Amino acid sequence: MSFEPVNLCVTGGAGFIGANFVRHWLARGREGRVVVLDALTYAGNLENLGGLERDPRFVFVRGDICDEEAVRRLLEQHRIDTVVHFAAESHVDRSILGPDDFIRTNVLGTHALLKAAKALWLDRRTVAAHRFHHVSTDEVYGSLGPDDAPFHESSPYAPNSPYSASKAGSDHLVRAYHETYGLDTTVTNCSNNYGPYQFPEKLIPLTLINILSGKPLPVYGDGLQVRDWLHVADHCEAIALALTRGRPGEVYNIGGNSETTNIHIVRTLCALVDEHLAGRPDLRAAFPASPGAAGRQAVQLIAHVRDRPGHDRRYAIDYRKAGRELNYAPSRDLAAGLRETLDWYLANRSWWEALLGRDYAAWLEKNYER
């Protein structure tokens, strides 16, 4: 199986993974256009796409994936043959505090996209070949015990949060549109992503920014929850492979081969920041609130907080199917990826400081007050 996308619509392309994918795809030098459709909610940021406006292949459209008619017009206007669907509410903590937005965007929004794609690609045959790629998560599979085998593509769904339940619903809709109508679909279920442009509500950027700002590092419970960590660049390559090599209707699990505990991630980041500041007087001057600027250790900032409800204990990914069928393998180990990520956040201070407004501070206080 091979498919050659021409004109892509990337939903949620101003978000963390979406923006990295847009940059990754355009850097491949392919012809055709990339149309980003994004509602620019709190996690969507045009700065994530900065510089791409000079590329004639790039188009940005602000819009809501739940608006089926607007989506249909966009697909038709730009002769889109490929949808890469990232747009989603994606933070478990926010889904606990307000699940309605997750059902609307993740379930109803995905269904609106599928209906628009079916109307054009199957009912009207506006393109010769097409593909609808849906980006999902390993959280749909639930939680693993310490000795359980990693999740594989046939693992039963057992979502434990409103977020993962909404993503499970969207996965099932994509499958149904392939099985019932013959829509050419692929799905990837990935492990925890990290890297450039990640909104600082997630563990790694939140930890890095709080260390540099001298603020507490909230760790849920004992911090021994286990996650597999996937650098966003490896994830983007896996999606590109699924688009061009994936078999219609198939699901591929994408992992980073970097299973570790949350507390280990936090402690590793503390040591990395301390190390960077120790050898750089300019960084100590730039971040005087960080413990490392005064010769103290950042681990002193760790603050264990009450565990969140329904917190999955362990995720792990078996990506052997993607290895066999797509020739996928992660290229970064966790240690190198974390160093690279820290370097990016140090070099792009203005990007993340612009996000730390009053609404962000209020959300942190509300989420971690328990």
C-alpha cells in the first residue's frame, strides 16, 4: 500500500503536535499545500507556526471543526485529499474539571469532519484518492499493572477519564466510517509526547518553566505513575509514514521506547536545569529565581499533591506493528530528547512567557489546590 497526499488539511495545526507536524511535512519539500484549520483556543497559538506564512504552500484558516458546512467548503475550495486530524481537547486534568468541551470537540467535531469528508470524497468523488488520518492516544486502553504486557492494537478499550473516553468515541467513529462507508482511514495511538511548542500545562514544560521561575513542582501522589515518552519529532515521522504507507482501516500504536516514572522525569529535569545553570553565568543572571542560580538544587521545589481522580497507573506501547508495516522506530532516547527540549525552552523564553497570563495562573491554582 502506498498513498501520495497532495493537499492536506491539518486540524489543530496551531497546537503542539499539529504545528510540529506541519513544520515536519513542509520541510520534506513536497508539492501541494498544507491548510491548517484551527479554532485558536487556549492551546492553539499562531506563534507555533511563525515563519511559515512566507511559504506559498501554507494556508491558515481560523475555524471550528464542529462547523460541518464550513469544513466541507474548505475541503472543496482547496481540493483537499488528506485530512490529518489533531484538533482535540487533550488535557486529562481539564477534562475532570469540565468534560463538556471534550465531548463537543473530540466526538462531535470528529464526526463533523468525517461527514464532510464522506460527502466530498465518497458521495461526490471530488478527488481520485483520499485519506483521513486520526491522531489518538494510548489512554483509550486504560491502565496497565506493573507486570502487564504493553498495549497493542488489539488491546481492549477501557478509558478512565472524560478525556480518554471522548478520544475512544472518536476512534470508534473513524473505524465505523471505514467499515460502513469505505472511507480510507488510518489511526495512530501514541504515548506521551514532549518537545518544542508544548503548552505548559503538561508535565515536562510545566516542570521546566517552574524550575526556571523558582515555583513549586506539583507531583501527583507518589509520582510513581509510569508513562512511555515519545519525542514529538518521532511522532510526526510516524504519522507521515502512516499517511503514505499505512493500510486503509488500520490502527498503528506509536511509542518512544522510553518507559519511566513521572517522579524520575521531574528529578531528571531538575538535574538538567541545575547542570545548565551551573556552567552558564548568563543563564543564572537570566533566571535568578531558579534554585540553581543561587547554588541550590531544584529538587527542593518538588511538592507532592493529592493524586487526581481516576489517575491511570501505567501506560506502555508495543509499536512492533508500526515497525513491521511502516518501518517506524523512534530516533531519540529520552535523555537526549530531554536535553534538546530544555535547550529549546531556554532559547525560546519569549514564547512561553507570553503564555503565562492571568488565566493560566488561575487554572494552575484551581487544578492543583486539591
